[in-house]
Amino acid sequence: SKTALKFVNLFPPLLLNVVDDSKDNITIFTRILDRLLDGYDNRLRPGLGDSVTEVKTDIYVTSFGPVSDTDMEYTIDVFFRQSWRDERLKFDGPMKILPLNNLLASKIWTPDTFFHNGKKSVAHNMTTPNKLLRLVDNGTLLYTMR
């Protein structure tokens, strides 16, 4: 019984430290985002005037079909991933990768990639836009859409 009481008494300080670290990380995360977007112009591509912006693309097919021979159409469901580097978004912080919400995608430059000869494309929006955006500390972005 005394051992159990001592065990219970050890946890409150540990929990306080976890909460404090979480608050510190949120504050650091907020400061990094505020600094990155201060003066950032999403109308300008990375490296404008200096170099070409290389965008790596990847498609992961989750379903294929139906196929219509007569209409020469087919339907696929994919995860479309793009990755590029934007030197303006480099950061220093305790975390190497910042997971960002889909609202931030409209505040940064994103490639205007399109599918040549595509008849119709639909971005999955159930229940929110299915977008994932991650920023690596060296300015590399990974942008995934369904």
C-alpha cells in the first residue's frame, strides 16, 4: 500500500514535464511558421531567376477501373505526390520535419502540375481536402494529394 502511494506520487511531476515540453514545442512550431511566412510570396517559384525548380513526382495507384473500351476511358484512384526544395522555407528547430495542415498549401508556392490528355480529375475532399504537406528543415517539401 505504501509502495503504491509512492508510485502515484512520482507521476504528477512527470506529467507536468510532458505538458511543459508540449507547450514549448507548440510555441517553437508557431514561431517557425510565422518566421517562414513573413515576407514569403507564393506567386514566385523557388529559385526564380537563379535556377530551375526540380519537382519530383510519384503516383501510387490504389484502384484501377472500370475501363470503357468504347469511350476509351478509365478511372483510377491515386495518391499523387510531389517533392521540391524551396530555400526560402529552410528552418532551424528541435524537429527535422514539420507536418503542416492542408490550409498552409495555399500560402506557399506549389507546382501547377497537370495531366496531359486527362478528361476529368477530381481531388478527394471527404471530409476535408485529402492533402498532406510536410516541410523538412532544409526547405524540401513533400505534398501528397488523393
